[in-house]
Amino acid sequence: MSSSFQQSRTLALLGTAGLILGSAATAMPPMGPWSAPANLESLPGSSPNINTPAVDGCASLSRDGLTLVFNSNKTGNFELYFAKRSSPGEGFGEPVRLPAPVNSSANESCATLAPGNRLYFASDREDPAYDLYVSKLGPDGWSAPQNLGPNINRRGWLEESAAFYEDSDGHDVMVYSSRRPDGSDGAIYESVDGGPASLVPGGPNSSASDNRPSITRDGLTMFFDSDRYGTLGNYDLYYSTRSSTSQPFGPAIHLESLSSPGFDARPYISFDGTMLIFSSGRPGGTSPAPDMWFSTRSKSVGR
């Protein structure tokens, strides 16, 4: 067993508790306003290699917020990396490349830490346009990634950015985006208990390209990026809410204060709802290539 594999496996096992979600959805508390966006490396004690001159982003967090998984093309292909921290508010430590069979000679991107010690991610190992796969962490490391199949993946379309919640009837729901490789026709879909996917109803979808969703643990607020009319110049960040998981989402709301004239994408909401991490090509990054940025908010009191 190589030292790289051993280090990656140890890192993943340390985060196992953060990958397991409860069986029942719980309502999110009221929240305050978002803080001004900041580069992820600005967190105290951050590794200087979290953001590099390459493309670093499409990140997600473990349930406890202590493990970060993201993609970077700093070695040429897009590959997946883990980075850890010991407590919220601290910076993430040195990134560690995930071992085979998760990373391969193909491209891997936009991973999500999910229930049951599973890692969902996009890869072009079978379809040049990227499909969604899942790998499970066990005693011997990560299992061989499994293609999610025709209920989710369409040949020639790019599927990515899985996110999960449990609806009011106890069904497991996965949301994700699918679009043509040229970036057009992006839309956000949902699959209930692994069944055939359908378009998410309501505001998250439009006649523009809508992509890379994340969703609060109660299933009532969806964050995503879109190039719909009204952006600041490229893909911007949006969110949409609803009163129950049996209802369609309301109108999309532009997160203008968190967006920029540059590329802003995959706003991932933390399990506790207090941190939004996203990719951005705005000024202040390590290079013109997108970096990881974040914004925080506090739970409201007296409400």
C-alpha cells in the first residue's frame, strides 16, 4: 500500500463521522445576512495550497464542516482533493489527493460528501461529457466508483454536483444539474429514491443555463448558479425557497452581494446553514483562474 493511499485513507477515515447524515430532516433555524465574500485561504491557519494558480473549486463540505473536498487541475487533469481542519472558523490544512480508484487517468470533479460514507462525483472516464458516479468508504478504502446509470446520466450531457435531502414523506432525494458540454441548456433535476429524474419545479430552472445546486438539510432552500438575465456579467449565485418539500420552489433570488462580474458557481451550503462556499474568478484570487471563496452568516436570535 503506497504512502499516498495510506495518507488519503487515514484522512478520509478521520472525517467519517462528518459523512453520516441523520435519518430525519430537521428544519433550518432563521439566519442572518451573509458576510462579504472572502477567499478561502483567508481563514486563519489555512494551507497556502488550498487555492493555486490552477482552477480550484466546485467544493463541498462534510456534515461537521471539518472536511473539504474539491477539484483542481493543478497536475493537468481535474482531480479530487481532501483538506481538513480541527474546528469551524479555522483554515483548511494541506490538500491531499484522493487515491485510486476515485481519481483515475480521466478527469474527476464536483464531488459531494453524502450519507452512508459515500462520495458522489463527476467523471469523464466513460462519457467524454461527464457522468455522475458514487464510491463508498469502507475498511479497505474507497470502492470502485459506480456509474449512477440511465435514471441520472444521459450520454453526451454533463451531469454534476449531486446534493441530498430527505423529503417530508421520508424519501431520499438527490438533486443535480445536467447540461450540454457547450454549457447550454443547463437544468436542475431531482431523483427520488434513485428513480427516474425529473426537472426541479419552480424558480431554480429557467430558459437560461441553471447549474450546480446545493440544498439545505430540510429541503426548503436551494442554492445554484445561473447565467439568466440580470447577472453581473457571467454565471452568478442564486437561491430559491419553498414552504414544504411537497411544494415547488418560489422565484429565484439573485445573491447579488455574493456574486461578481466574473464566474461564480456551485454555491454549496453547509449542513448547519452558516457557510456558503463557492467558486469564483473575481479579483483577489491566486490567479485569473477560479478559486474557492466563502461567506458566512449567523443563526438569528430572538425569532
